[in-house]
Amino acid sequence: MPLIDIWRNSPEQIRDKQINQLIAFAGEGILKDGNSASSEFRSFLASVSSAHLARYAKECLELKFDGSGLALQDVINPHFQFETVEATFD
């Protein structure tokens, strides 16, 4: 069952899980560019509260696990929108 479906149908099952445990539930269980784990994890992140996102970001920085940098990018990147301006440096 996709991670987002677990969250929607039985949030109590995963509410208190650490971010590395949540990633293990998603797809292949390892975040890689373009795989199902990444897309499932991103769908899940889009559905949780900002408090959960803050907790997950903190866990990425404090826990040592494979893919913590990728997970941190997924937690943070969608929430920042930057407008770029071309400029020259003198």
C-alpha cells in the first residue's frame, strides 16, 4: 500500500515514525531520483502538516541514515519558491 494511502486510512500507524522509517514504507524503501519511493514520499510530504515537516527536517539533520540529504531536500524544497533574476557581477 502506498505511503500516502497508509497516512489517509490509518495515520496512527505512521504518525510517530521517524523519517527514515517512513522512507522504508515508501516504494522500494530507498530514495533515488525518479523511483517510486521518491514519488510516494513526496506525495506523503505534500499531505502532512507544517509541524510534521519541521520535525522531519530536524530528524534529517540529527539522525544518521542513508539518504538523509535527499530526504531533507524533499522536505524543504517544495516549500520555497524563488524568483531568479539575471544579473552580472562586477
